[in-house]
Amino acid sequence: MKKSEQFLVCAVIVAAGGSTRMGGTISKQLLPLCGKPAVAYTLEAFEQASSIQELVVVCRAQDQKAMEDICRQYNITKKRALVEGGDTRQKSVLQGVRAASPSATHFAIHDGARALILPVEIDRVVEDGIQYQASALAVPVKDTIKTADCNGFVTSTPDRSTLWSVQTPQVFEKNLYLEAVRQAADKGADYTDDCQLAEHAGAKVHLCMGSYENSKLTTVDDIIVAEQIIRNREEIIK
């Protein structure tokens, strides 16, 4: 028996962002990838992941009907709730967490715009999160990274072997996450990354090997790359 089978893991799919850098007005989660809404790929992956028992979708008020229709069309049976997001990522995630089952033991927080996540990757990071209480998918950076001052001059070159690009899902034990939220509220802090939220509360986050294909849709170029990856996967299945 896998460790995840002894716990109730709720996926919180954060799809409350717009498409500012896409240059459009439609939420990027609703943009088509090979003719299918991007978020549908995300939801299907969590539907198929054996480690996930339920999921909550967080979205903008104007997208709720579209999200409901997508969940129905693609037979997302694990959906527990669909809730409106807040005005920051941290607040949006908390809205989703509050809608989870009271018996949930862990939260798997995922960007709705990471449409290329695979069920096996979800299961792997959930198992890791259960073992370490806090875990996130991540990949080693490929490029040399520089830090620079406000004028654009290089100030240092970090050792690339210690640098990772963090992705989602990010998995947290329930009480650890709620305590981190409480501490952030006490400080008046608002974080854009859930791992950062946990780190500032003293948690040690373990990094679980992810995939370079688990990219986030941010610009038009990302759409082109994502569609090619989807076509490649479909060819492999054939």
C-alpha cells in the first residue's frame, strides 16, 4: 500500500489568474491547447492521479460557469468545490484550502496553467510530501544564473549545482500549511509561492524531481511549445 492511500489528499487547482502577458482578455487557463481548454488537461491529470481523493478549483468569478462546464464535459468526478479566488495568490489558495473536506490531511497546490503535468508526477510529489510534510516538484536549472544590482551590473554568480527551478504541485501537511498561513497573517506578509510561505514559518521543504515539460503557460510562445509536447505525447500513445 502506498503511503498516500492512508491519507486524504485534496488538490487545490489555482486558476484565478488572467492572461496579462498573453495579451488577451480570456483567462490563460481557458485558452485552447490543440482544441481543448488548457485547464482541462490539468484537471484530467489530477482526476487520474491515484494519490488525489478530491479537488477544489479556484477561479475568477467570471470564469466559474466555464470551469463548471469543463468539469462536466471532461467528467471530473473528484471535484468537491469550485470557489472564487482572492486578490492575491496566497488568498486564492486559502479560499481553496477552506473548501477542502474537513478530513483532508494534505493539500496538493497546483497552478491551473501548468497543463502538462502528468498523473505519475502528481503521485510522486504527493508521496514525497507525505514523507517530508512539505514537498515541491522542481528541476535543476540549465542556465548559468546571475544576480545583479538595480543598474543591471552582475553582483554574483551562484553555484548552478545548488539551484533548482520550482514547479507545482507543492504538497503540504494540513496543519503545517495552516500554521504557515497564520504566521503570515500575523506578519501581514503575502507570498507568491507556497513553499516560500512554508519556509518563512520554519518548515523544511523537500524538492522532488519534476519534468522540464511541466512548464507554466505565461506567454504566447508557451502555447506553441505546449501544443507540440501534447502532439508528441499523442504520437507516443498511437
